Amino acid sequence: MLKLPENRFISRTSKESAIAVGGSVGHCDRVYIHFQLWLQKKIISDVYHDVSSASSANPTPPDAAGVGDQGNGTRPIQIAYAISLIRCSDFQSSTSGLLDAATVLRHSVHTQSVRNPASGSKYDYKLYAIVHTNAADCSNILSDLGYHVLMKDSPIQISEIRGDYLRKHVHKEWCCGADEFVKLYAYTIEGHPIVVHTDIDFMYVKPMDTLYDAMLKPPLSEEGKSAKQMIEMEYPDKVQPLDIQAYLTRDYHQVIPGRKAAFQAGFIVLKPNEDIFNEYLDIIREGNYVEGFSRENGWGGKGYGGVVGSMAMQGLPAYFYDEVRPNTTIELNGCRYNHMGANIFYQDVPNFIKRYRDLHGLCRRNVPGCEDCRKTSLDLVYNIHFTNCRKPWNCAGKSSTSKGDIDPRTADYDHCMDVARMWHSMRTDLEQQIQALTGDDEVLEGKKGKYKADVFLGHCSDDGQRGYLPISASKDAMSKMNSVWDKGV
């Protein structure tokens, strides 16, 4: 097996390209592709070299369940980790921040894989970026970061939708209208037994081997049963499907108690399946979406509507897995997976109606005593989605209802500071590797910020996007690391 030093990674100087992934942002007319990015691409391909290519020119294929027998020298199973690039501009992040977001996300995948022995994981990975043709001009940065780019047009054109309301209104849906359906191409990625699709504002902090084992091991085997027992479910008493097709979480912080909760579109673990992809497209073409906010609104008139993203990738998957393919998924504990630190109690915005006094203070997921994700110990968290706690590269260090600050109505300030520190710790690990392996001190230029240094670890000079100090490394350092990593096999 290929053995690499832990946590090796590299980034660029502060002259960057901007991208928007799954609703994140940048400005493609400011794309700078220069020597640093070209060299970074080569370095990354060396450092994150496929275990499979290092292990054997003709690796043994996985068994029928999709799991190789690693104990007998076969290649580790390779999980596909995908993001979607839909547009090149929006308003949520700075250009330098988004580049570092893609870098740290990529680094976090690596650190939680078999290529980092300290992780304890037995699964390998390959990175994908599903790129909408509208974003072709700004997709090259993802390729430079080591993502395998899949260029795709929207799987459905609005003119194909037969339902009047959906056809006339889906273009207004957050974040990207019908273009967001490009995320469905995750179901078509070939060569991997499992695909994990997330937004770019995401980070992995613990391996997900238990989820993968439960999906891939024979369900009636001791290994399969043991793995299933270890899954941390949102509803622990719910019967699990024999053949798990997907794991998902719900967007409870939007829902009114008693109503249907949307899917949280920033994270899904799935088995690729062309039939499911086509079923989704048939539903969209039919366009049976009921307008309004009644209990019979949304997809199929079943109540899957009325919240942000319900006409696209928040409402559709919830409807699909509840109504079209029921009993095929497991809903994970949303405080542990896809952690956002959100308030899921009916106490304030969003969708809070004061006259519903009998609902005030109740858990939005319709059970007594649900876990408060604002207080979940981060030691229990597997991955983090930077939404309610803001983007770490935006240096949000204030608590208020002002735009860009941490909103005390929906998040806990101290918890969000801890969440931000985890991202900056991952970035710091990356920077330490650069300096240790090359002796180059230029990387320290991105660590001279004094603003809340105990949280942002030197990466912020002031509050807000303008205060963010991007990752920095000299050409010389990158060249030296390239030679080191070339010898790492």
C-alpha cells in the first residue's frame, strides 16, 4: 500500500481565481491562471497519488459487494467525493476564501482516508466536480486542485416541464433554479460503489467507514449487521432498509412542526444508479408541484414545498425518497453528520408564526427532547457544513442579526467559534506541512492576522471577508515540495 506522510497538501498565493460551487460564489471574469496554479496541479497529483496506481498496475477488482479484501493485498475501495460547480458568481464568499475552501475541503477528504494512516480509514477516494456548462470558464481551478471535472448541461430544460407552476417559477428557486438539478449527475458517476456529494463549504473531520461498511458489506453478514448497529440515526428506532441506497439529513431548522421537512441539499451519500437518475428526471418533467404553503403543497401535492429550495434540490429528494422510493434510505443524525450548528427548535426565524403558541419551543422534527445541535460536542461530529455558523474564510466574529454576522436566533456564538476554529486548524495543519517540508517562511504571511487569533489562528486581520488572509506559498517552496512528494511513493 502506498504510504504518504500525514496531511500533506499545498495551496497558492493570494492571486486567485473565483468559483461558485453548489451556490457558493466568485467572479469568473477575474480568473487568474498562472504558474502557481499550474504547478499546484502537478504537485497535488503527485501528493494525492492514487493508492491503486501505486499498489498494482493490475489491481484485483472488488468482490460482488463492492468491497475489496484489503487483508489479502487487493486495492482499497475508492469512494467518489463530488461537488457541483453551477455558477461563477454570487454573494456569499470572497474569491480567496473560496479557493481556500476548495483546498481545505480537498485536504480534509485526504486526511480522513486510507492514504493518511493516522485516520484509521480503510477507504480510498477520488475527487469529482460536476460542472455546469455555464461555469466552464471558471472550472479550471477545480481541475488544478485535483478534482476530476465532469462537464454537464442541465439534465432538464425548463421547456420540458409540463406542470405550469414549476415551469414558470423554478428559475427563481434558490440557489440556481433548474440548473441545480445538475447535482443529480452524482447518481451517474461510474467506477465507484459509493458517491458522496457535498457543497464546497464543507469539511470532513472523521472517517465515515461505518456508513460505507453498512452499505457494502452483505447485509446479513456479521460485518454488515455490526456496521448497521453503529449508524447514528436521526430516528434510532426506525427500521433500517436491508439494502441501503442513500444516507441523508433533513433541513429541520426551516420547518414548522407538523410539516414535512426538506432534504438538506449540502450532503448526501448514495449508491450510483442510472435508473434513479432517470426517475428523478421523469418527475421533474411531469412537474407535479403544487404552489402555496398548505399541507398539500409542493411535489406531488404531498407537502414538500414552501421552504427555501423546495422546487429544486431541497424539496425534490425528500419527496423522492419518502414517496417514490420509500424504505431505501437512512436519515442520519443531523447534529453528527452535515453538522451546521443550527437551532432546530421552534423559537424564532425562519418560518416562525407567533400565533402558533402551542408550538413555541417544540422540536421542529416532531419528537420530544431532540438533540440541540448548537451544543453538540464537536468530538461527536463527522463532518461540518458551514452555513449557520458562517464561512470560516469570511472571518465572522460578531454575534448579531446583521448580514454576515452569526445570528443568535439560529446559532450559538461560542459553538460557532469552535466550529470555525476546526476549519482554521485544518488549514494550519496544511501550512505547517508546507513549512516543515520546504523551510519556506512565506507561508507564514497568511498567519499574521491578529483578529480573534485564538479562533482564526492568524488567518484574519479584521472582521468580514476583507479581513481574510489567504494561504500563501512561494514558487520555490512548491518546487521543493514537488520533489519531496515525487519520492513519497
